[in-house]
Amino acid sequence: MSERPYIVGNWKMHGTRAMLAEARAIDRATERLMRAEVAIAPPFTLIHAVRKEAGLIAVGGQDCHPDESGAHTGDVSASMVKDAGGSFVILGHSERRQNHGEDSALIKRKMASAFETGLNVILCVGETAEQRDACKAREVVFQQLAESLAEVEAAPERLTIAYEPVWAIGTGRSASTDEIGDMHGALRSRLGEMLGMEGEDIRILYGGSVKAENVTEILAIENVDGALVGGASLSAESFLGIIIAAAAPDSEG
Ligand code: PGA
């Protein structure tokens, strides 16, 4: 597995061309921060422009439709993300599961399409506060993993898992180091059971209120290979604070 922490910014529905300056500043600075691997997932409308501005960081989409093309008003396919300059796609984010009713069967079809097209995938899994309170966090996350990954064929280096407890997203309240360590350890074992040795090579990111102040502690947890960052990725200043901490020599778990 790569020793470099993988730091991915998810801009969600933020960003017009005015934000290209942030992408440029992030890209320029990463030249001196090669110990971290950096990526941004801007809205679809900015993928091409960010790709043109930024030559070092990876650029990707936040979703894709399972079909290659067709009568699907408002949707964007994996091949369109690729054509715009994207190299990966985030799938199964809890905001898509909740706001667009996405289930694991659909996410699995999207994942198959992304892999076929040549995109890498960051698959998000995570439980709600109610599910955690009912001691069902692991069960929920394992089920999301099993249902979305079943029969999907891809080299392990092309798949990344992001554990994002729903209650930690955008709330300013990240999961505790114990909670993160427990879930990442469980995910690592589960991936091993599902995929054998290849499960070892799949990166597992943590997401949910990651910021410069807590990223060092989070990356030091065993089986944490990077971070998926929402709010704190929206300005070069705050995202670079995270990348600088991640690129420090002893930052990975
Ligand atoms: P947050 O979002 O960093 O704003 O909590 C993370 C995400 O949803 O990926």
C-alpha cells in the first residue's frame, strides 16, 4: 500500500470559476508537499477547468450515472467525467444516499461503470447517529460494503473506501480516535475476508469534520490511509493546512 496519505477534497455543490484560483494555489503548493497524494472533486461544471489549472493533483467527480449515455436528463456518465479530465469518482456519499435515495444496488452499478470506463472509485460508507446509538454501526457499514462490492471486479489500487459517519459530516464533530480506529480495523479485516491479500492494498480514508487541527491525530490511527475533506477543502488556505500536516514525515497510521 502507498505510504503517502491520500487527501481528497470534496467540494460538494460549491464552486464557480471564481474558485479556480483556490485549485491553482493548492496545485502549486503540492509541488513542495509530495509526501501527500492530493485530489479534488469539484462540481461537474468545474472538472475540465480544474484539470487545466492543476497539473499535479488528481481531479474527479462526485457521482456518475451507471449508463454510458442515454435519456437521463441532468445526469452525467463516467465516460463524461473521464472526458472532462477526471480520473476518479466518489460514489455512495451519504448525501447521495439520503437526498437522492441511492441504494447499494445502484451504487454497485455505478461502480461497475466507473471501473469499466477506467475511473478509480472512492466508495463512501457510514452509519447514522441512530444506527450508532443502536450499536448497529458495524453491521450497517459492512452491509453497505458487501452489497456495493459484490461481483465488482477491479484492481485493489483502483478502489478506495471512505468511512464517513453521517453524524460527523459537516457538524464540526469528528468521530473520536477510538471510534475511527475500531471501524477502520474492522473494515481492514472485512476487506481481507472478502478479497484476501488484495484487501490489504485498498486504502481506507476517514471523512467527517477533518481539519488542519485534527488531521495529524486522525492520520496517526492505524489503518487510516488518508482523509476525505468537505468544508475544509473549500479554500486553499484551510485545505493546505491539512495537506501540510499530512505531508509531515510521521503522519500515517
Ligand atoms: P466535512 O464533509 O469535511 O465537511 O465534514 C466530509 C464529506 O462529506 O466528505
